[in-house]
Amino acid sequence: MIRRPAFLVALLLAASPAAALQCGSRDTVTITLAERYGEVRQALGLAQNGVVMELYAAQSGSWTIIITRPDGMTCLLAAGEDFQPTPQTPPPPGDPA
């Protein structure tokens, strides 16, 4: 099992001691996700308030959701295991998925 959350918390807090919770530079966060966990961006979205949400995942199944605020600060929102991409088409009628 990958011990990502504790490592990322320590990394992000060290990268930005003034940040309140698990935040740091986007470059530091995304490089760590790629190099340490093999995670690459799978999806992104823009919130009405200008925050960019990104979902990163690896073939191993690990995943991380980060947000980048308009001021450029990137924060860890959630992380976990067993990422499974979903099909781009809606499920057929009656499918509980």
C-alpha cells in the first residue's frame, strides 16, 4: 500500500509553511504525483469561483484530487486507491452503474 497522504501532507506543508492546510506550489505537487506515484492528469474542471480542479491517477489505481486557486496556490483535496475510469457513454437503461 502506498503511504501517500502522510508524505504529501509533509511535502506540501514543508513547501509552503504559511499555507493553512496541505497546500504548495502546483509544480511541486504535480511533479511529486508524477515521479513518486506515477499519477498523471485524467480530468480537470473549472469552478465558477475560478478554482481549477484536477484528478490525477496511476495505473496502480492510486488517485489524487487537487485544486488550484486563482492566486496560484495548489491544495490537496482528496487521495485514495482503486481508481477506475468510467466509460464516456451513459450506461444502458436499467444498469445500476
